[in-house]
Amino acid sequence: MPSLPERVGLDVGGTRLKAGRISFDGRVLDERSVAVPADGKELADTLVAVARELGAEHSVGLGLPGLIDRERGLVLDSPNIPQLEELPLGELLSGALGLESVHLENDANAAALGELWLGAARGAEHALVVTLGTGIGGGLVLDGELFLGAGLAGEIGHVRIDPAGPICGCGGHGCLETLASATAARRRALERGLPEDDPGNLELLAERGRDPASPEGELLFEVGRDLGIGLSTAVCLLDLRTFVIGGGFAAALDALGPGIRAGIRAGAYGDRVDLVRILPATLGSSAGWIGAASLALR
Ligand SMILES: [Zn+2]
């Protein structure tokens, strides 16, 4: 056993499984990205094979989308990857690889742990790491540690912005993710026929949205403002001043930024917004597995 143990983390996304091995002091030693199989049994086999290739010993960390049962080591509910549900992943991995423990965590929380360890949230005492993608996930850092509450804290994507708004995957109406996720931005762009020559093209929308006077810029201001109103709840409730924005749609952060600040200004009292930092995440799609790896060997 090495004197400074290495850690292995895996992160299951909608289409890709990202995984890697990292040294105790945060040097990435190996990294993999493979397709996520559609079948649950195959997915479990793939997780075992990748963890084995990476030389997992003692324990691994696993980031997964959905509602996690950390004690039993399984995913209870995963709207985007239903093949994960009720698979005894903890048992399967520890049994196949002879591990002492397998640590499961929600993917947004895993990304937050990654950004906290080696990314934009490094050194932050209190922060919310927001994953802006197909949906909106959040990982809450309080006193330098991931805060789970009774288990589900940080779910900023399901803060209610408009009770009369679109229906959400959670069953509610007008949750933040129905208004400000990549999916929502695409829907709102399509409703307006933007961009005109290629409606619903998010990359084009983000590129043209850099001009605030363009129709794309106006839309992204509105989307950003809704996001900011969502974040203002965290400013009011927790006096948070650091927000780290990652996920695929964070590529549009330049264009979303002014709207985000306007939304926080509208939603939080006084001039709290002037104290708020909005930082782009720095680990990209590696944040999840790196954060999951940080759970191993704790
Ligand atoms: Zn919701």
C-alpha cells in the first residue's frame, strides 16, 4: 500500500461515464471517458471494469444522477438514467473488486466536491456550486464542507420561481430548472424562433447572446435573471457570496452574467449583489469524478 494513497472516482452522466485516478494531493494520474450503456446490468459491469482498470483498491467514490441512498449504496430515483434505479451498485462494486467501501454521492454534489478540492471553489468557506446543464443541480458548501442537510440540501434547481410556470421533472411547476437550464433556454429560444437561421441552436444562441442588444442577448438576459432570482434565495437564506457555475450551459456564462446579477439584485435585499462573486467552474466535466474520488479513503 502506498504511503500516500491514490483515489479512484467515477461519475455517471447522461451519455458518458467519466472516471479517473488521482493522487492524494490532487494530481490526475489517469482519466477515462466511456459511453454509458443503456442496460442496467451492462452499466454495472462497465463501472466494475473501469474501476478495475484504474486500479481501485480499498474504496472508490461514485457520482450518480438522482436520489441516492448512501447507506444502502444505490440510486432510488433517476429520471434521466432509469437503468440505475435499485441496482445495488455499492455491493456490486465492493464484491467484484474486494473493496472495503464504495461511497455514493449525487452528481451535482460530487461536482461541488471536485470544485471545492481543486477548482473554482477551492478555499471558499461558503459557496453554492451550480451545475447548469440539461437540468440544474446544486452542491452546497458550508464551513468548507459539503452540506447535505437531511440528505437533499442544495437542490437549487427545484426552487420555485414561477408557480404558474412549466411543469418540472419533480412534479412541481416553474422550478428554476424549467426556466434557466440548457433545456429551458432552448425551449425559450424556440418559442421566439431564435436564432433565426438555426432555431434552438444553443451554441449559436450563446455566441450571438454576447451582444446584449441582439434578440439572443435579450433572451439570455431574461434566462440569466431567472437564474439570479433562484440564486438570490441562497443569498437571503444563507448569506452566500460565492457561486460557482459549471455544466455544459456554463459556456454561455458571459452572456448570462448581467442577467444573473440583475436577478440577484431583484431578489436579495439591499445591495447584497455587490458582495456576490459569480465564478466559472474550472474542472469542466472532470469535476464529478474528481469530487467522487475525494470521498474515497475518507
Ligand atoms: Zn422541480
